[in-house]
Amino acid sequence: MKKINTFCIIDDDDIYQFTTSLLLKKSDLVNKVIVFSNGLKAINFLKDEMGNIENIPDVLFLDINMPVMDGWEFLEEYLLIRPMMPKTVVIYMVSSSVDEKDVLKAKSISALSGYLVKPISSQNIMEVILGILN
């Protein structure tokens, strides 16, 4: 069975981090889960690990509202380093925001594969993973 090697969660909500990580690990569809509490930590990790393809996430769930560097700022930085990335990262914006401006902005960014509204059910997460694997 195909698996996602590395799944990354960028979100400052400890409970969301914990429950999503646990679900992903128990699914047996993901080998490794890495978690960051803000976009700055995540973008620095990507820059530092750019030469190590195994550590670059295959899939990334990105929150919008976070301290230090929010999801939009992360995407701006990511788009600058994207051409140098050793592989394509599938990125989903995951937010509790139902503001149409956020949804439309997300749809306008080609690096995003989708916009998911929290709370996300385990079924929705599994559908996303299975969609990526197929």
C-alpha cells in the first residue's frame, strides 16, 4: 500500500496538533508527522532541509491565524523557495475562518491544493489523504 512519507502540520492549536497527529499515525497511511507552531519555524525547517528530500514533507496542513508568522506570510516565503524545493509539496490551508475573503484568497494561490474548514472530521482527513495517494 502506498503511504505518505512525511506529513507536516503548521498550527498553533495544541489540541488540533495532537489529535491530527494521532489520527495520521494510527491511519498507517503516513510514515512520519512533523509539527510546527508557527510559519517561521516551518519555513526555516524547509530552508534548512532543502538538500534532504526525505525530510521535506509530502503533504502540509497550514493554519491561517498563528503568532510570529501566519499562514499567508508562510505561503509568501514558501513561494520564493518553491522553485528550489526537491519535490512538490501538497499544501492544504486548514482554518476555522469561513470568511469569504480568506477562501477566495486561498483559491487564488496556485501552491494550495485546497481549503479545509475546522473542525475537520477524521473522515475528511482520510478522504484528503486517500485522494493524494490515488
